[in-house]
Amino acid sequence: EIVMTQSPATLSVSPGERATLSCRASQSVSSNLAWYQQKPGQAPRLLIYGASTRATGIPARFSGSGSGTEFTLTISSLQSEDFAVYYCQRYNNWPPWTFGQGTKVEIK
Amino acid sequence: EVQLVESGGGVVQPGGSLRLSCAASGFTFSSYWMSWVRQAPGKGLEWVANIKQDGSEKHYVDSVTGRFTISRDNAKNSLYLQMNSLRVEDTAVYFCARDYSVSSHWGQGTLVTVSS
């Protein structure tokens, strides 16, 4: 089974600053990588799919990059509504789709 | 507007059964794969199962294979998850989600608690 590892577990960032989140796959997932944002008590919200394509309605401050085993989600200038938990998900070679353990972005 | 509304969660003893439902609206339900994803309290996300448009193909995560059954009724725009032989570790919020792999539409979830 492909294991997805996210780092760091917690990222403390000041509003307006840049945040860089990492996701590593234990073997290549090509570009079959998505990023989700989740706030407490809410369902996940799709941000990025295909490693770098923003989902509908997602602000341009969110960008994804990478392929193979190394991926990055960058939030260029953190807004108050961006403080949340972020998950990466690989979706190649069922079964099953697997998620990383999450990175919590908190206010510094 | 796409809406997914889960129901059927509750408290059940280990070894018991529960059936979750997901009512879909705002899109042509019969045209989409549908999925169940769960999240244990304070933990990350786990993809549980998905089902093809006509129900002819289903996939499960190993930990629920043989215990859970995903199904759908396209006439009722509804998705189901029959959960048998429940274990304490099945305690989670269960979300239904549209699509085969990457989901842009999720319900708000229903809480299943397995406890004696």
C-alpha cells in the first residue's frame, strides 16, 4: 500500500505570510494527487487535483506543485479563513485511495 | 446546487449493524460514481468504499471488506452503506462524496459510535 506522509504536522504562520506544506508518497503516484482543506466540524473542501489544478472557486493564492513522490501546497498570503487542516490524497491504483495524516496550519 | 445529506448514524454495540443513507440532489445521481469516506474522532480521513453509476462495480478498503456493503438506488437518488459486525475502531463520522476518486462535493457527515 502506498503511504502518504505530510510535513510538518503543525505549521505556525502569521496572517499575510506564505505557507508551504509538503506531502511525500512512498512510491510514485504520478500526478494523481489532490489537496483538501478541512475546518472543524466541516466536510473537506477540494483545493487542488492533478497535483496542480485548482478546483472550481479556489482562490489563486492556493497553488500545488510536484509529481512522482514529492508534492507541495503553497498558500501565498495566508488569510484568516485559511487556518485549517490540510490533507493530501493520492488516487492512483485502487485500492484504496489514501490520505496523508494532515498538516494543521495555525495562527502564529 | 449539489446537496448530499447523510443519515442513519448513532450508537451501536460492538458486533452490531447500522445502515447509513445519503440523499443526493442537484445533479444527475445516476451519472456519477459515489463514495463513502470516514474520519475517526480527532483523526484523518479514510476512504471506505465506492460504487459505479449502475452499481456493477464496487471497491472497499481492506479493513471493511466482508463487513460493509455499499449500494445505491438511482430511482431514489440515494446511496447506502450497510455496516455489519461493527468494531470499536469503526467509530467515525461517515461522509458521502460524489465521484470516483477526487471529490468536490461532500455531505456534512453522520456520526457512528461503536461502544459497549
